[in-house]
Amino acid sequence: MLRRDFIAQSTLSALALSLSATSSLRGDETKKPLHIVLRSSWQVVNIGDIAHTPGVLALLEKHIPEAQVTLWASRDLTDEVAAMEHKRFPKLKIVKGSISADGKASSAELQEVLDSADFLLHGSGPSLVAEKDVAAFDKHWKKPFGIYGITYSGGNAETRALISRARFAYFRDSVSLALAKQEGISSPIMEFGPDGAFAVDLANEEAAAKFVKESGLEPRKFLCCIPRNRFTPYWRIHGREMTDVQKERLVRNNEMAEHDHAILREAITRLVKEADQRVLLCPEDMSQMLIGKEHVYDKLPDDVKPRVVWREKFWLTDEALSVYRLSAGLFGLEMHSPIMCIGNGIPAIVGRFSEQTSKGFMWKDIGLAEWLFDFDNADDVSRYAATVLEMATKPEAAAERVKKAQQVVTGRQEATMQQLRKEVGLA
């Protein structure tokens, strides 16, 4: 009996030690919770830029539910957008601020968050947007950090060195990944990692249903179309005096506006006349309501206009995505509305041009090369309207294509999140 008691007691002790070690790594109730700080939230004038944040938050919630997550947001995060995010993530803590040259946070709240952080994750975006903040965290806190789903268009020696020190660097398109390798960036893990906006699951179904009904649209019997200029007219959005560079960009916008939007008008006309579909002209950023009116709606044939709805007011990501879910598909000249559509099972065609970054090439990376169009390429332009029409008239084939793309995206999301789990000791 004594021998059996001794063996039993030894086994229990060993098990307790094992559980204690696991608790230490995983941040169970016996220890402070594992704390991941997400540096994200770039601007609020574009529903795509807004979408980066709730997309990555949804991935963290799904794959690392044990973690406490704090959003370190940019200063321009509005109360309205924060309320939308809190509706979906009610326990989310949001802080703002910066780090001084001597390593002090600009507020006691941010200081406390960074002191307690176990890992800093730079969220998805058009570049290493918060490079200054990540560099300061790396220098003064000396804790691990990672980079999730960015486009890389080249950088100086400091940028390359910083990315190389990341535990992982995931690039949202293969062109960015190839350039980073070519420039000698050497993070231990450098791979394709989908844009965070693929995971957005925000919803405002009540507002969406109301808008669709009041606009005379019917679910699955309309497509969404998003216009845009070659360069986003931020000078107009923010009401600022134009710089010389912005004046040059305005010239380019005016030069290409008819070329680019005539292609959209052709697709809209064919949808109305050949597929008996209606079309919603809608915005991704705050400048595009006016662009849609001037360059698309006003120039449509008179017998087409009654079948087209022009949205004149901006919307937030939750309402926009809920409307997209009611549609039969989306096409146009933006990137993140298509990303959100594919992530939510809605077919979407992307038009791009040379003035944009390489982000559009992610459509090839996820198997949607046939739905990626270069508006500077005459052959692509000639096939655009027919492809939009095909997407609308062959919904089963379109749905199958979306499903395959989703499988690529979710597979990479799983792999990248599992890597993050390893980095924080949860493998």
C-alpha cells in the first residue's frame, strides 16, 4: 500500500508540474493572461482600411482565444468606428498614442499596455504603416513582434533591418514577398499571408436591408460597382490645399477618368440589357460617391439609368459588407471590397492600374487570376465587360471559383495563426 501510495503521489506531482508549466506558457488563470497587442487601424475615410483591423481581430479570436488582445490604434480612429468594432468585439480594449525617443509612452494607459504585452503584431496594411511604433517597441521593450499581411514596395536599410528582426513577416501578395527577398530581408519566416480583411465578419443587417429595400433592389438581383480615380483625392476628402504633387495627380486622374470609367459603364450596360440585372454604384472611400455620379451614372445611356442605383452617402464597413452579402457580386476599381466579398462567399472582380501597389496580384495568389484585370492592358480591357456578365449569368460556376479561393485563404490563415501560437508559446 505504501509503495502504491508513493507511486500515485509521484505521478500526481509530475502531472501538477506539467500543468504548471503549461499554464505558465498559456497564461491560464494561475498566471496573467497572454497579452497580444495589435498595432492597426490606419484611417477611417476608406472602409477597406477600416476592415484590416476587425479582420485580424476575428482571426485572433478564432485561433488564439486564450489571449487578451489590445488594439493600439492610430489617432484618427473615430468614436463611430470604435463603436462598430466594440459591437463585434465587446471586450476589446483600445488605446492610442506614441512612444517618445527616450522610450516613454505618451500616456499611462499605453505605457501599461506595452509593459504587459507579450507580443506585438503589426496588422495588415499597404505597407509597414506603423514602422516608427514597431521600431520603438523593438528598441525599448525588446519583446517579440511579427508582421501580418502587408504589401512591401521597397524600403531603406532601417526598414529592411526592422522587418528582418520580426519573428515572421507575412506579405499579402507574391510580388511583395519576392521584392523583400530580393532586397535581402531575412526574417526567419517570410511567406504569403492573406490580407486581414478577408476575415472580416462585421454585420449591420438592419441598415443593409433597409437601404436595399428603399433603393428598389432585390437580394441576389443586383451587382455592386465601385469606381475610383487613379490617385485617391485626399486633398478633397480632407479639405486641404493641394501640394504640387497632388496637382500632378489631379491631372493624371482627369486624364484617365474617361478611359477607366467607360469600361465600367460598358459592363453596367451589358448587365442591365443582357442579364436583366440591376447595379448599385457604391463607395469604398469618401471620394467615390462623387466619382460614381460624375463619371459613371451621369454618362450612362438613358435606357440604362433606371436600372442603376447611385449611393450618395458614405457608409461604414459593417453596412457595406451586409449589402455585399445581399448582392450577386461586385466589380470595379477597388481592392478591399472584393477582398471582403471573397472572404464572405461573394464573387468579385478586381480592376487595377499602374498607379496602385502590387496588392492586386494577390488575386493570382489565391487562384483568381481570371478575375484580375489590368486597365492599362488593352486585351484585359476588351475582356472585362464579358467577364462581369459571365460572373452574373453563371452563378454556380462563380460560386465554385469563390469556394476554391476561400480554401486557399483559410488554409493560409490557419497556418499563419498557428505560427503566431508557436511564437507566443501555445504550440
